[in-house]
Amino acid sequence: MAMVIGLLVVLVGLPGIGFSSLMTGAALTTPGLSPTQWHTVKEMGQLLLGVALVAGSIGLLSAWLVSIYEFPLRRWLEIGLALPLAFPTYLAAYVAVDLLDFFGPVQTAYRAVTGARTAADYAFPDIRTLGGAIFVLGLVLSPYVYLGCRIIFTRSGRNIIDAARLLGAHGPRLFFRVGLPIAIPALVAGLVLVSLETLNDIGATEFLGVSSFSVAIRDYWLNRSDLPGAVRLAALLLVMVGFLLFLTRKQDGRRQPVTTRGGARPSRIPLRKIPGLLAVLVAGLPVLLGFLLPTGFLIWRAIQYAAQQRADAELLHAALSSLVLGVAVAGSVVAAGALVTIGIRIVPGLRNAGRLSTLGYAVPGTVLVLSIFPIMRWADGLAGIAGLSLAVSGTMAGITFALIVRFLGIGVTQSMLALDRLPRSIDWVARIHGMSDFRLAWRVHVPAMAPGLLIAAMLVFIDTVKELPATLLMRPLNFETLATRAYAQASAGVFEHAALESLAILALSGLAALILIRKG
């Protein structure tokens, strides 16, 4: 118990204390937000609403079509609709700009067909706008909504849908009167995840010219040396995160419809000819635009710039850095998550404290780095007092600690889901036979958690490989990952030279998305 409390203090309490110390310092300076900061708040609000609308519409409608209806290519589209999640938002933005730029293949082909020569000869939408950011982020993040709604439509809510069909409900009436109400909890949970990912984004929004919180916080902190201004924005961002988490908790209490096991699998409504083609078009466009087209474009760029993209020492070093960092963070998160979960199992009173471990995943990376920054400074100071030359900030230890704090919630959640399936009567029987808490945990709890721990390790590894904000802000000198190399090339305007890094990230993320579909 003492070990679990100590772990929570280090991984949850210290970042909270660090951010509180920054807030105290910011409160002593000029309070309030500047006009530039208010502009950021306004634009971020528009971005959140737009992305939620796009991702929610795509995810909800696609899940309904592939779950309720039978049409050509449905089985392939059911899998493919989760694949846009394989694209990190910053890679999707880089590819979108490269595709739709004046010298990109889309406009080049358009000029070849129409005979236009300059941009003044025709009107073409600019992807580097708020609307472009909404479309790109909404398309890539739509699987968060799709996966949850598909589970509702195919499992827990299927009996209600089939009963409504027998009573004569069909078409739009079946969707609006039955499907949409039972999908609201999954829809809200998915939109909360979409919003959290949008708040955390730093690469896509910056590249597409949107004033996001994460970009503004980094700019005030590093470029303007205005730490109080960055902290005030971070505090406002935390308020928005808290509101989103409150929405999720409100949905936890809603009763979900359940289905009985062992019954015949319900049949889908067949669609033929025009309705079937429309269903293929609606469900296929997100797969085409969100995964197939960008992936094919990256492969083409890799072949086109093969000479500049050879597997040189720097690329191999970045790949190795991503691998080592991913393994270190995943192993640490799994171990910490298992320890916290076992502690909660033995002492149920710790469950509320254990929920605090999930806050790190909800807090955007830039805010998390701000919270951890004072801790690193205190650790360096203590090491200096002790006469040690050890440094924490700007080292692998510092960035690993930050990522463990960020992803601890995944380890705790997955291991708790697995261990909750184990009846508590087994614990009682083990104690009756004289088994100590340590032996009970090692011989019973850990094997029961193994499936959840494996899933957590995979998810944390992939998230670490894709993670950009915290890695970008806390990486040591001369330390590059696949994500930071791709970001650097895009910032320099030569993203096409980073196709190999992008494909490596995409391969790992795509594997995770396919496994999620199989587990789902």
C-alpha cells in the first residue's frame, strides 16, 4: 500500500505540485489574457466545434451503415474505417499540404487539364486555413467515434434495433428514433477523445496555420520567454479538459442496453443498386481520403526521393531512439499500472486515488511538460546539493518520466479492466489457505492481468512512437525520433524527404489499428 501511494505521489502528485507552483508565480504577474491570447481561445473553440462535427458525423454514420446494412465491400470497409487512426495528425497535415499545394499533384493535374498557368487563373481552396485543419483533423480522428458506436450498434444495442425493425421502423426513422439515442454515450465518449487529441495537437495545427493552445503555449514559453503567459493559457486549457472529462463522467451513469449471449447473429438489411452504391460511397470516402490516398502518396514520395531517403546513420539512429524510448516507456507504464491496480485490488479504498492516474493522458503534452519542468529543476538542485553531477532535465530520464506520467492511465485502465473479471472470491480462498498479499499478486493477479498488460504495452509503445508535443519539448540535445525528424523536415519545407520516417511511423500505427479492430 505504501509503495502504491508513493508511486501515485511521484507520478501524479508531483506534476500537480509543479503546475501549482507555476500558477502561483503567474498569479503574481499581470493577470488576464492578452488580445492575442483571446484570439487563440476563439480560434481553438471554432476548431474544437468543427472537428467534433466532422469526426462525429463520419464516425456515427459509418458505424451505422456497416453495422446495420449489407452492401458491397462492407467487410473491407468495416476494417478500413479504423485505419485513419493510424495516421498521426501531424503526418496527415503534412501529406494534405503536400498533396494540395500549388506544386502538388492535385493542382498540377488540374492545371494540365484546364490549361491554367498561375494561381490567379483559377480558384482552389487553401488547405492551410481553419477549415482545412477542421477537415484534416476530423477525418483522421473519426475512428475514435466509429469504434465506440460500432460496438453499440453490433453488440449492446442490437436487440433494441432489431425489435424496432420488427415493429416497422426503417430508414431514417430507425436511425433517428432508435440508433442515435442508444449511441449517445459512445458518441459523447468518442467526441471527448477527439477533443482531447485536438487540444493536444501541436504539429498539424501549427503547419496548417491555426492558433492552437499547444502551439501558443510553446511560443510564449520558449520563443517569447513569457512563462506566466504560457501558464495562464495552460490553466485555461486544463479548465477545458476538466469540462470534457466531466462530460465523460456524466455518461458513465447512463444504463447501457445489453444483449443475451448465444442467440443467432442478427441479419443485416440488404442494400442493392443505388442505395448500396451510396453506402459504399459514404463509408468508403473516409477510408480513401484518410488512409489509402495518403499512404499511396507517401509510398510514391519515398520512391520519387529515394536518393535523399536512403537509410543513413541519422535515420537509423532516430529509429533506434524511437524503439528504445517506446520499449522503456511501455515497460515502465505496464509495471506501474500493474502495481497500482494490484494495490487497488487489495485496498479498495485506493480506487478513487487510482483514477487520478488517468489524468496524465487527458492533459495535453505541452501542459504536462510545463508541470514537470519545476520537478526537473528541483531534482537537478537536489543533485547539486548532494554533490552529484547527475542531471534529470534534458536527458532520457526526463523525457521518459514525462511520457510515463502521460501514459500511466493506459496501463492502469487496461490492467484494471482485466483484473476486474477475476472474481474476488478467488482472493478470499487464497487468503484462507495462508497465501500472502505478495504471493497472491504474483501467482494470481499478474496472470489474470496479462492480456490487459499486453494491450497496454502495445498501445503505449505506439503512442510513444507517435507522440510529438512532449518529445519535441523535452528531448535531449542531438536526440531525434522518427516523429521529430518528420516534424523538422516539414518545418523546413521539405517534408517529401521524410517519407521513410513517415512510413515507419505509419507501419507501427497501422499494426496497432488492425489489432484494435481484431480485439473489438
